[in-house]
Amino acid sequence: MSTRRTGAHGMRALLAAALAAAACAAAPAAVHAADVTVRVEGRSGTLLAQTTVTIGDGTRTASTWNGVGAMPHTCADDTVYQATELALRGNWDRSTYVETIAGESHSWSPNEEYWILYHENDYADWGACELHLEDGDTVLWQAGKSGPSPDFIPDSIPIFLERVSPASGPVRLGRTLTVKLTAYRPTDIFGTPDPNDPGHWIIPPSPPTNPAGYTVSVGGTTAVTDANGEATLRMPSSTGVYDVQASMPGSSSNWSRSIPLAVCVSNTSC
């Protein structure tokens, strides 16, 4: 399978070829039922907050979320395909080349947009029907656009926030909170041939980085991450639990969004 891109047609052909190749082989399956999480980030907002579902052990085929009818594709019950069906309660197109999730559609033409599948923060090298999950695994469906030639790496990637100072406990009213952003940007989305499976290409793990330029917000207050990936926010002056979240507002290509970080603001406790 060639990794050379030749515009939209080439990208679509490559994706189709990759899915077809993946359909001919399967990744190692889990040996028991597993609890996994699924999250969906759309172009302008979160379509599905992180949701935990229990999938099968791979010995049966994927079923509909409510047991009514049948899925249009035959995939194992321990795959991303099954986890997505359960988490979204059937609110997606149930395709092996996913274009619509929770009413939001991204088809390759004309703007080279697509639903990017990230598994454990890495760009998935199996399709939804072939990617078998294990207990504790994370799945992110992220709306995005193809990046520029020659690597075509998308800007929309998994990002996360963690507290720096104070590292834990309540933040006092009106005081500051410093957080650090970690991003997982792929270095290669084509991969290298799997010596044990001619139909599979291995994509390397995405290294964690701490990029500058992301906007972190809480209520109406914002701050931008610096060269160390850190941002300092002035917290509200009213007691409560507030969500701190990072994103790239206004970007035409980076639709990344972190899981909201719940922070207690109080001079005592929340």
C-alpha cells in the first residue's frame, strides 16, 4: 500500500484501502468483558462527554445499544465499533468509515474533514471494526481536517489539563490556579508495515508535548499556555465547583478540546 498522497482523491483512496486491509485481519482481542471510555469532540463543541461503557469479550458480534434490530456490519463485541454504539446509544451512522456522529457530519469532500479515531491518545492504526479494546482503554472520536503535505498530520489532537499550583484541594476565592497542558500530536499517520501482518501498518505512539498557544478558560476568564504549556488563571470570587478547559477557539483546523477539569473554589471546601 503506497503512502503517497495525491490530494483529496488520494487521501480518500488511502483511507478506504486502509480500512479494507484492516478488515482482512484483526488486532489481538481482549479475553473478557471490559469497561472502556468513549468521548466525541465536534467542530465547535463536545458531542459526547467521556462516557464509560461495558463491552463484550470478543466472542460475539456487536449488537445495537438497546437490543433492537442488528448492526449493519459484522464486528466483534469488544471493538471500538461496539463501544461507540453503546456510548452514543445508536446516534451515529454505524459505518466502518464514520462520517456522522451525534448529528455532526464530516465527509472528506470538499474540505478534507474527517472523524479522527484516537485510541489511548494515539492515532489509531486499525479501523473501528478491527480495533479490539481492553479494560480501561480510552477512545476519542475527534472531528478534524487533514494537515498539510507531506505528513498530513491533523491539528485536532488529544489534549489534557492537570493542576500545577495549587496541585490539589480547593483554590481560595479570587486566587490563581496554574495548569499545564499536555498534547499528543502524531508524528506519523501512515506508519510502517507490520512484519507479522501484511494488511496492517503500525503507526507509532504520539509523544506527549506541552505546547504554547492554547486558550484555557474558566467562567469568563481566559489565559494562554506559555512555552512550557502552562497557564495561570484568576479564579472566581464565588464559592463553587468550576470547569477549567483548554481549546483553540476560532481555529479553522484545530478543534481539540480537553476534558473539563473540575476545580473547587472556596475558602473552606466545596
